[in-house]
Amino acid sequence: MRIAKLIRQIGEGWTNSLLDKLSLLSPAKKQVAEERLAICLTCPIRTNSVCDPAKKGTALNGTKFEGCGCFIEKKTMCMDCECPGQYWLPVNL
């Protein structure tokens, strides 16, 4: 079940990214993605455009976490996704 959810989330991120490029993404989703991206751009585990799985950080709750390996711009477009450090969570839009 985990693999199916991951595939769905990847598809959602890439689909919303395409919709954004075509100016068809809802304003609410675009705002969420922009707010998330602003957080990710300051994250120390980011390497270029990837949430780097070779780096570790500290989550909001104080636990250690590793990067997920996702392309940040695409992951921030997935409304069902969350930051591995819990700096942003899924939203229901």
C-alpha cells in the first residue's frame, strides 16, 4: 500500500507542476506550493533542487530525519505530501 501511495503522490506533484506551467493550477494550491517552497529553499538538507537523502536535519519535534530524495519543486506541489522534517504537512484542498 505504501508504494501505491508514493506513486500517487509523485503523480500529483508532477501533474500539479504541469498545471501550474499551463496556468491551470488553482490559486489555493499555488499559494500552498509557494509557501512550502519558501521553507524548503532555506533548508540545510537541500542540495540544489533535491531534498538530499545523504544529509540529516532536525525536525520540528527535535528528532533527526534524512532527506527524502524528492525534487523539491515537485514535492511542494503535492498537497497530500509532507516534509520529512514536518516543516509543512499535507493539506486537503
